[in-house]
Amino acid sequence: MARKRLSCVLAMPAWTHRESHPTALRKVGTGFWTPISLLYPAARIRRDHDVRVLDGGFYTPEGLVETIASLKPDVVGFYSSTVLWHRSREQIAACRRLLPNAHITVGGPLPTVIKQEYLEHSPECDSLVMGEGEETLAELMQRVSEGETLEGVAGTVYRRNGEIIENSARPFITDLDSLPSPAWDLIHIRDYTPPIGLYTKKPVATALTSRGCHHQCIYCFKWGGYTIRFRSPENVVDEMADLVRRYGVKEIRFWDDTFAADKTRVLAMAELVARRGVKVDVSIGTRADTLDREVLAALKQIGVYNIIIGVESGVAKNLVTLKKGQTLEQIREAVRLTHEAGIRTFLTSIFGIPGETYEDGLETIRFVRSMKPDAAHFFTMCPFPGTELYRNLPTYGKVVEGDYATLGMHTLPFEPYTMTREQIEDLRRKAFVETTLYPEFILKRLLRLRSFEEVKILFRGGSTVLLTLVPNLMHKLRAGRTRAVQTGGHDSPGPH
């Protein structure tokens, strides 16, 4: 059968932050990033087909499904992760009812790991795309356009006569420069507001300069594999210039696991940015052991104003447990040099590490505060499917009852044998107060404001904190007075 041009919708399921951030302070840290995981495959398949991108963050579930159905696509592709476990399947089922003849597929980190299970729980879904989706989805679209099955299409799992068939995995894309730039014109970049503390100017675009990571951290799923593949400096700077010129982007957040993994490449990018006069603010994440004075000077030249550094713990034995592969001394020195270079630091840590005690958690708070970061965030340990932690749960601790949707870095899904959930919650509260709500930190943030947008960010964050903390404090005071009355003025019965 001759190939025909198809219409395709790639969609992020509709969801809310109540599902990913079930905490009192969810408004402080939540926001939406541009969906680069959809824009890359969209750019690849539109060489041969018509594509639309719909971000469910701007829709209700019903509204998203109705919009997809109104476009009458031949192919619908949904993204899924742990937090979207229910949402993706529910919206796939709803699309099937309205689009009985469309080919519906799904991709993302969770489907990649639980391939058979996902399709067993989503009978309305025709196929599944494993790992990197650009070339796999392009071949899938070709087969559908020709009226052929997916037999032999590497990177796919599909149904045949009621049976779930898994094809071989597709090799990772080695030449990242061969990929087209993300299809930015298919979304409205200015509609996106990222989480507080992770941007200072709008509009903000997200980008990747590499894929993969060769480190062995037990909590990280290697979505891009265990080998780092890099885009060339020329290719990266071309994209930066294009985002600024065509879309008016004022800030770029690079999502590389370790942006500065290749020092030579960083220096080359800095030279190109200077030569071409590209002016844009940049935020990155990288490991502490990749930072030295020469690298930091180059990052500053690229436009980097903020570096996210994974501290994880202020206790050496916990870093060994995590297989982090770096020391407390390396972390402290990297933060010092970053500040010396005039670049902000955003330090991230984890509570609930296997073997971690409550006292260890307090030491982590002290360690982070002693480095005087510009921002700090404390996640909870999460056994994401595909990680060493997940594969060895009985060895490391226990997971709360529930399904994949309960897994997240804010939802306290994991409890080590050495600490309780209540202690982890208490540590997060203490960490927030002791690394954020003290005069020196607040003054530092005020003196380093970089834009009017950041003034609005601080006001929004501050008002949310006050509206959250004040009622909690009042509740505790009332509870304390009640206990005092019940116990004759003491917190517990008996002599003191």
C-alpha cells in the first residue's frame, strides 16, 4: 500500500500539581516547563506528516480529549511517567471512545520500563515507544501510513491478534546533531511559567546539549543510557541564537544530567557564544566534580547565572550508599568557586537515603546552610522504576502502599529502615526554614535581583509561604494551649 501523509497529535496528559506535589507548600515550587520531550519527536516526524502538540498542563482531562478528537488525527501519541500513570491511561481510553480508528501509542520513562504491564493495563493503546522516540516514532508513522503492522520496528511494543509483541530495542542515537531542533513553533513559549527559583526572566525555553550519564547513582533512571552523547558546540550555539532571534527567549534551562561533563566542549561553546554575540541567560545542572575556575569562567561567558548542584547529603557515608562518586570536600569547593565566579548556586539534597538517620538529616541541613547557597531544595528518596533502588527495595527499605502514581520526589513514597516518614517530613520542614527563612538569605536575594520578573517571583513565593506557614503556626499554638489546659499547664502529666 502506498504511503500517505498522516495527521498526528502528540500530547502531554492533563494533570495538576496536586498529583505531583501533595504538600502544603506546593504553590512555592510548582510550574510548567516547555515539553521538550514532545517537541523533539514532533520536529522529526513532521518531515513527512502533519503534527500538533498539545500540553495537558493547560487543559482539563475532558478538554484535552475533546480537543484531540476535534482534530481527527490518524495517530495520537501520549507521554507518560510515574505521576501520569493513571492520567495517561484514562485519557488514552477516552480518546479511543471518540477516535475508534486512530492508532494510539504511548512513550516516556514509565512505559519504557514497564512495557508489557503498561499495555496490559491500557487495552485501548495500540503500541508503545521505548526510549528515545524520534526515529522509532517516524518509522511507526511510516508503517501506519502504509497500512502495515509494526513487526520488526525496533523500539516498539505492539498488539497482534490479542498478543503483546515486543520488538528489539532501538540503539541510542549517536549523532545528536542529526536531529532537527525542537518544534518550538508548535507551542506558545510565552505561556509557560517554570517553578519558582528556577528562572528569573521570561520567556524560558528548555534544551538539551547531551543525552546519557555514565555515573551509577542508585536513585537515577538512565533514560539516555550509560554513555554520554554530545551535540557539537556549533549545533548548540546555533539553537541558542535561534531561540533568541526567532522566539524572543530570554532564558534557557539546559536539562543535561551533567552539562559540564566535557570541559573542552564547554570552552568551545563559550568561544562561539562570544564570537557570535549571543546574549541570553542560562541555567544548568552539573556535578560538583566538573567545576573548576576555567570551566566556571567559560560558563559565565556562555551566559550561565545559576548552577544546580546535587549535594544529596552532608554525610559522607550516605554519598557512598548513593554511589554518588564525589566527596563533601569537592562539593564545598565547587560551591565556593561558583560563588567566587559570580554565579548563583541552587543546591539539591535528599532525605530518606537508605541507612540515613534523623541526625544525618540534621547534618545535611547544617552542611547546606554553611555553604550559603542562593537557593536550596530538599527532595525525598524515591524508588523510580528502572533504578537500582527500585530493583533492590527489600535491601534498602520499604515503599508506601499504592501504585506507580504514588512515586515522586515530593510524595514521601520510600521509608528507609533507619528513619520514619514523620521524621522525613520534619526534616523537610526544618530544612526549608533553616535554609530559606533567615535574614542573611533574604537580604542576599534582594540585593541580587536581576529583573522585574524576579521581583514578581519573590512576591509570589513570599506571599504563598506566609499564607501557608501562618495558619500552621496558629494551629500549633492552639494545639499547645489545648494540651496545657488538659494537663494542668504541662505538656505531659506528672511532675517536672
